[in-house]
Amino acid sequence: MREEISSGGVVIFGNAILLLKKYNGDWVLPKGRVEDNESLLHAAVREVYEEGNVRGNVIKYIGNINYCFRNNRGYNNELVKKTVHWYLMDTKSMNCAPQKNEGFVEARFVHIERAVMIAKYEDERKIIKKAINEISSN
């Protein structure tokens, strides 16, 4: 089993959260692999910018999620254990654009309540709820 470390952001603008729509219709948070000699924080900021064309300002680290998946992209259906580290971020503009070459067809700031409802994966819904609790308590 191969291990993979990623980092991403829950980006807030007012009462909306940045979500990306994949070619298959799934709505997800921006995240991606941490490159060699790159910090988790830097990777999260970079991925938010690359995937959504949004400059995120990190507020705080909000936790990680773990899951396993089968990588069927030329790796002989290899099992991968993935850890994703999440940062709460804000931004100064709702301007965003999807990274088409990564399979994203839309980038949008979605009202926080709707973001929880439409996010594809349960673990990402939990991170969104955690982010909402963080901003509500401040």
C-alpha cells in the first residue's frame, strides 16, 4: 500500500464556501498532493490557487481526514492510503475559475448551508461543518 499526503482549503467569502465541480458532477473542496520539500500550509494555498484560481489567506489549521482508494490510473489498481490536511482560509474576492486540465468544470462560492448539502464526500462535509463552527465561534 502506498501512502499519499495532500493538503487543501475550506475557503470562505462572507457566508459562502469555494467548491469545485468535477466533470462527473461531484462537488468537492480544492486539495492536492504535497510536493517534495513543500509545507502542508504552502501546498494548501497553492492547490486552492491552482484548482480554483483563488488566493486564500490561511486563518488556521482545522484537521485532517484519512481514507483509502484504489488507484486505477496506470498503477495496477494499487491501494493508496491518503491523508488530507485542511486549512480554513478566507479571500477578498468571489472571483474564481476551475482548473479544466484537472477535470474541474466549474468553480463557485456556494452558501455555507448549501455547501454542506452538495459536497460529495462525507469526510469533506464534516470538514466544512468544522470550518463553519470555527467562523461562527469567532
